[in-house]
Amino acid sequence: SSKRHTSPTAPLIGNMASKLFKADSGIPYKYYHTSHICLAGMAPASLYLSPSKLSMPVDLALAVTIPLHMQVGMNHVVTDYAPKLCNFVWKKHPVCTAAQRSVVMGMTGATILGLTKLALEGKGLVGTAKEFWRP
């Protein structure tokens, strides 16, 4: 009989992905409340530090914190509204809810990548936002 080789970290990574996939309870939910405080501090700090090199670490922290905060919040929306929509349209809400959670997870990943690229290669998050108000 052949045994399938798995990495010792596979259960850990799978468990973390599962918790993030259903991010409206447990540890991600606690992160959601902690991230409110972090964002409340980082947003003014990034505005103050914007044209300097000190703004990059804050921009990188925002590039991760904002999308993960969005992940948990959007999972609340999926939990509250997806079963109603899926029951109305398809009558198979576990599959439909999983599909919607997958879309939220994809949006989170794409947002992290985009904001990180902006923080590393562009003017940063706040520097880019300030461009809206420059003539």
C-alpha cells in the first residue's frame, strides 16, 4: 500500500485557511475588533508620515490590515445574506455560500497583492490617495 506524503505543516495551513475562509467567528472575529484600533492609529500616522520614508512600514501594515479587516466584515455579509439569496435563487445554499466565501477570499488576496505593490513600488497608499486632492 502506498502512503500519501503530506507536509507536517499541511494541517496547520489548512486549519488557518479554513478559519480565514469562515472568518466571521473565532480568532478572525477577535482580529476584526483588534484591527479597528490598529486602523484608527495607523490611518492618522500614515497621513502624518506620508511624504517620508517612514511611511512605507505603515503603508505595508495597512496593505495587510485593511484587506483582512474587509475579509471578516464581508464574511459577516455572506453569513447574513447568502443563505437568503441562495434559497431564493438556487435552493442549494451550502454550495452557494461556499462560492461566495471563495469570491470574498479571492478579493482579499487580490487586494493584499495590489496594496502591497502600491506600498512597495508606488507612492504608497496615502500618497496615492492624496493625488485625488492635488491639482
